[in-house]
Amino acid sequence: MAYVMIVQLPVTGAYGSDEDFDLRTQLERDLASALARARAGEVARGEIDGGRMSVVLESFTDVDFTLGVVKDVLARLKQLHRATVVLETNCEADPDDVDRETLWPIRHTSPVRIG
């Protein structure tokens, strides 16, 4: 099954500040390095839009292991408390649709916006 994991953090304003851009760049770099060392996927792309930054991960097969690597990186950057991590999978009922599941925070109750 093909998985995509999206790491999101809120930013200042619609497109973020210079500090937000720098954080996204560091997050992409640190995640790419940690994932490569652990052979747990790779960073596909990053973007800032709609008041949040998103870093998209792909090419992994073990969701729990990859989530552990992601959480370690976020904790080292002191961003774990602000992060939302979403798993996307292809919908079994409709191959053109995507199912989304919030992996972090565990007790997330509000809808997740991907954008």
C-alpha cells in the first residue's frame, strides 16, 4: 500500500514569516537526514500556504517506525507540541480518493485541513 505522511505546523499569516520559512527548511533537512539514516522514507516536498507549513514524506512502508523518526526530529526542534501529522492512503472504495488519518496528536478531535 502506498502511504504519504504530512507533517504540518502553523505559521504566522497566510504565507509565514522569514522565521517560518527558515524552520520549514530546517525541518525538511533534518527529516530528510533522519529518514535516510533510518531507511524510513524520504521528504517529497515542503510548502507554506493557508497559514500552515506542510512537509510531505513518502517512500516508506512502516508507518509506526516512520512516525517515531518524525516525532524524534520534531522533539529535537522543540516543535512536537505544535505539530500535526497526517497519514494519507488510497481509498479502497474509490481509487481516485484519499483517506486521511491523524497520527499525531493522538487525541486530535478537530478536523484536519490539508492545504
